[in-house]
Amino acid sequence: MFKIKNLEVSLNKKNILNKIDLSIKKNETHVLIGQNGAGKSTLAQSIMGNPNYLVKGEIIFDSHDLLKLDPQQRAGLGIFLSFQQVLEIPGVKIYDYLRLLYKKSHEQRLTPLKFKAFLKEKMDLLNFDAEFLTRYLNCGFSGGEKKKMEILQMLVLEPKLIILDEIDSGLDIDAIETVAKAINFLKKEKQSSILLITHYSRILNFIDINQVHLLDKGKIMANGDASLAKQIESQGFAAFLKEQI
């Protein structure tokens, strides 16, 4: 379904990622961990088509060569990327925004009544009440609310490939469990594939993981199951990496 081969990424002539190979099948969850500056967010942005990066190699999704497509076209194929830094957009009500997202991403049209029922199911997963829909997009939101708003957009879009860039950062354990519940919902209902980028293993306690990849200085240094993330967290990045040399 999704394959990266021999990927190299640079920014302002500085090499960031080196010869990355990664494959994710339908309904699989892969986790990418690493220290700050390892290149995790660069990989996510490169998959989504950030024009600031110079990308070489292959990124294939559903037989499409993503390097030939712009970000909007990639999103149209069913790829979703959450953002670490979320913008506040005054004047745009959440309900109107989510309704637009649904229309852009689904061929099936829903009446306003059916869309509200569809939306309520998604909001219940995140413990949002109806009043939330009248607010302006991300305005006055706490950090946790902004992260959950990203997840609500994901639930509305129902993407095939979900890339979550440190979605668990700054969340308490209850919020992490809520976010994990939403991820599991899409995996079960839509067979979505997940690339989860994180520093910590806490969220992995609530999600079934197929594979974990350790990224360091632009290279994948280790691969394994969920126990790899716990081992690295227990030892620390520096100590674990020293053993790999």
C-alpha cells in the first residue's frame, strides 16, 4: 500500500534523511521514534509534499508516485498528516469547516441531519459536546483540545494513510487513551494504515503495533515490535544507540 525506497531529503543543501526504506501494508500501524532533530517530522512533511524539501528516491502510495503530486493531490488520495503547531483561524466555525472537509473527501453526500449524526459519532469518541461545533477553529483552545481537534478532522476525513506527528505530546494519560481510541476506531472501521511519530511509548499501550522504527541522524538504526520502543525508553536513546554500534 505504502512504500518508501532509498529516500534522501535535504533542506538548504543540508542532508537530513539518508537512504530511508519503509513499507506499510493496509491496516498496519508503524511507529517512528527518535530524539529531537532525528528527522522524524522531516519524513512526515516529505511524504505530504512540503515544497521546502528536496526529495530524492521513491514514495509510492496505492501505486501512485507521490513525488509527482502536489500536497493537495496527495491528500486527495487519502493521506492525512496531523500538525505539531496548529493554527488558530478566527471566523471559521468548526461545524462549517468539518462539513467542508467531508464534502471534499467523500463522494457520498449526506443530508445535514445525517451529517450531524455522522459527526456526533466521531465527537463522542473524543468526548466533545455539541457546543464545541459553534466555536471558531482552534481559537482559545488548550494544547490538548488542539490535538483532539486534529484527530476529529482525521475521523471526518476517514483517510487511508494516517501520519500522526507527535499527536501524544503534551497530553495527559486520559487524553492519550482517548486519542488512541479514535485511531483504533478508524483501523477497525476503515482498515486505515498508521505511521505514528512519537518520543514516548505511552500511547503504544493502547494501540496494536506491527512495527517500530528507530530514526537517528537521518537513518533508521533499528526495527522491531512494540517491545523495542519500551526497551529504548527504558535505556534511553544514547545508551541504546551505543549498543547498536
